[in-house]
Amino acid sequence: MKKLIKLIVALTLVMALIFSLAIVVYADSPEILIDPGFEEGTTDVWTAYVGSTVSDDNSIKHSGNTSLMCSGRTVKHDTPIQDVTAAVSYYGMGEYKVSAWVYLTTIDANVQIVIMTKCADTTFGPLADGRKWFLTPFVVAKKGGWTKLEGTLTLDSPANSELSLVQYYFSFDDSETEDKKLQDFYVDDCSLIKTGTVKPMPTAVPTPSPTPIPTPTLIPTPTLVPTEKPAATPTKIPVVATATKAPTTSSSGNSLWVWLAAVVIVLGGAAGGYFMAMKGKKPPIENTEPKE
Ligand SMILES: [Ca+2]
């Protein structure tokens, strides 16, 4: 019984977790098309499929200030086109909502929205070259007014085959006369959204701008400041060793030495004088002459 209760609790927790995650991811994708209303002035996002001319126009617009005019068309699908390969590859196969507003200039005509997928597997598709077209039903668009095209397209290219190209564009009815299918027209407020469960697309990481290398500041050569001559350390005068103090002699001792010196001097002087006297005394001259 306890095991059964534990199992029920565990299953409840798992279901709650799955349900909470489902709430987070259950939502349609944000708008996939870039500049869908032509208000951002992008120049390379929307191009012409074949050889027509596409240009921003401010005179006829469905909303905002700008629409896109397509002129000089030569074939039914020569229309504005946007490459959506990255987004559709990310969101994958399944249901997509598409819509757009068109304004014809010459005569009412059939117009539709086209999503073309091309797989790396070139055996896929009606032409066996990897391409397949997903089309909204034709709508009779009006001359001199805005008509909404819309539909839900279920893309079913092989899930295991990488998409090499996905495009969003328009097509006129090839069975109609040329004045209908090749006329100039305007388009505005386009849309392409993946419905149902989608994974949030990671925000594109902006390319970091290179950090400017600072110009090295020239460090001026420092002026040589004469080193202040340190004050001469007075040469230490060696301390003269204090003479060993002679043993103090008594005054009597000094006197004795003085007396002895005096005696020596006196005796020396006397002796010298004597010898000098003796040296100076001439001996008596003997008479050495012959006697007569
Ligand atoms: Ca607009």
C-alpha cells in the first residue's frame, strides 16, 4: 500500500513538472519575418525574386509610413521575397500562419503567399530536386485597394533532411492574363509565425565591436634632474685611541728622573770640559838641541 502511495506521489510530481514546462514553451513563435511592415528601412532583407524592382513607398501603405512596391515583373512569382531559412530550420516542420496585405495597380487578380522549402535531400519534392511549395489559396486582390492574403501552411519536408533554403514570397495566377499576373503591386504588413509549441529562439549574440587599441601616450623623456648630492657624511674621524694613560708617576718619581738627568748632564759636561782642558794643555817642550 505504501509503495502505491509513493508511486502516485511521484507520478503527480512528474506530471506537475511536465505541465509547468509545457506552460513555458506552449506559445506561437514571435514574428519570423524581418521588417514585415517595411518601416525599418532595411535594404537587404526584402529582395526581388527574379528581375523586378522592389522599393519602399510612402504614398500607398496599409499601416505606418511605408509599404514595398514591386514593379517591372516578368513572371508570376517575380515578387518581393525574404529568406527565412534560419528561423524555419530552427522551429522545424509543422504549422505556420502566414498573411500579408496587397494593393494592385492595374486590375483585380488572383494572388497567394508561397513558402518554398528546399531540402538537402534532392530526391524530395515534386521536381525531385529537394524543393517543395506550400501555398495559401488564391484570393482575388483588388485594384486600388488593400486585400488581405492569409492561410495556414503545414510544412512537411523530411524532418531528417536539413533545409538548405526556405523563402517567403508571393505568386500570381499563371493561368490569368499577363496584365493581371505581371502588374505592379504594393505589399505591407506581412507575417510568418510558427504555431503551437516552439522553443524560444536564442537571442542573437551581437558581434562584439573590437576594442579600440588606445594610442600609446608618448611618455616624455624625463629631464635629468641632477641628483642632489647628498650631504657628505662627515668622515668619521677615527677616534684616536686614547692613549693609554701612562701610569701616573709620583712627583717624587719625576723629580728623581730630573735629578738623574741633571746629574748626567753635569757629569757629562764636566767630563767633556776636563777632556777638552787636557787636550788643550801642551806638554813641556824638551830641549833637544845638542849641548855645547
Ligand atoms: Ca507599413
